[in-house]
Amino acid sequence: MKKRVAVVVLMAGMGFTGLARAECALGSPPAVPDGSKAAEAEMQAASAAVKKFMAETQDYMSCVEFEGKSGNGNWQKKYNDAVDQMQKLASDFNKQLKAFKSK
């Protein structure tokens, strides 16, 4: 029994070590359609893509912050750049959503 627990703990430790060494990667933000010309389906798809990107960016920011606590000195710039990218995307989407609703 003790051997099984030791093996499970060892394997779990190896898995977390692999995750800690993985590179943090941020994808590109989705395209936002022109709200004054877009169909409802396009806006719904864009909304889903924006939400997905925001969630992925939150994961990226957590990864970057973890790296920073592990000694990577450049993490704050990466974190702040991700925040800026999220704010720009949200602003762009909201502007186009307003244009869509006003037509």
C-alpha cells in the first residue's frame, strides 16, 4: 500500500513539475465584426470568441504570475500587456455591439 501511495505522489509531482516548466502562451485576439453591418449570428459568434479569449488570457496571466514568482523578472510586463489586450478587445467589441444594437 505504501508503495502505491509513493508512486502516485511521485507521478503527481512529476506532472506538476512539467506544468511549471511549460511556456505560457497567449493566442491572438479574435476579430470583431463591424456591428453596423454584421448579422446577429456573427455577433453571437464574436461574443463567444471574445469570452473564450478572455478566459484563455486569464489562464495565461495566472501562468505568467506563477513564472514570476519562480524568478522570471519579465512577468509583470507580460501580465500588463495581457491586461491591455483584454481591455482593448472588450472596448472594440462593446463599440461594435452598440453599433449592432442601434441599427
